[in-house]
Amino acid sequence: MNSSMMTQQEGRGKINLPASREASRARTIQLQSEITAIRDQIAANDLARQANGERMDAQWYHRARTAIRFKREELAHLQEHYRTLPGSANERKEKLKECIIAVVRTDYSDEQWREVMDEAHRLLLSKAGV
């Protein structure tokens, strides 16, 4: 197996998470590609083994599967981290709501705005089933 696909897994407790959404996407694509490459190598090795009537190298297979497991673990951490980075869909949605409120608020008096807020709270409670 290509040693570049399965690097030494020392110090696996620390995963360096990218600081930006772009870097996170790039690392996600890289990890997915590496996982696919290892799986392809396992399949190719198995086909060659079957064609030659040989036995599978158990240590090699274990290292390959371990590499996949570590890469999937890193991928899971990365995907969870990605959701928390600034610029997420939820953050953009919240900022849009704030902007809409700022625009609409100027069209209402204080009394009218209280009525709007009361109605919004009633709607929220009815949707929540409270």
C-alpha cells in the first residue's frame, strides 16, 4: 500500500481544525479523497490476491482499515466544527431577521410595535404547542 495514504497515526488525540469555512471545505474534500483512495487500494489488493491465490497481508489490511477509521473520525470532527464557524446558514438567517426588524420597526409606533411583538410571541407559542 502507498505509505502516503496511511500516515503514522501518532498523537491522534489532537485534530487541527481549520479556522475558516473555505479551509474546512478543502480539508473535507481531501479527507474524502484519501478515504476513497485507501478503499480503492484495499479492493485492488484483494483482486490481485484472489487472482494469484495468495493470502491477504493481515497487518497491511489492519493498517489500511485503521487509517480509514482515523480519517473518518477526523472527518466527523471537521463536519461538526464546520457547523460552528462564522457565516453558517443559521448565523446568516439571524442577521437577516435583525435587518428585517430594523427596516420594519421604523414603520410602527411604540404601541403598534408592542402589538406586533405580542402577536409574534403568541404565534411562536402556538407553533411550539405551549
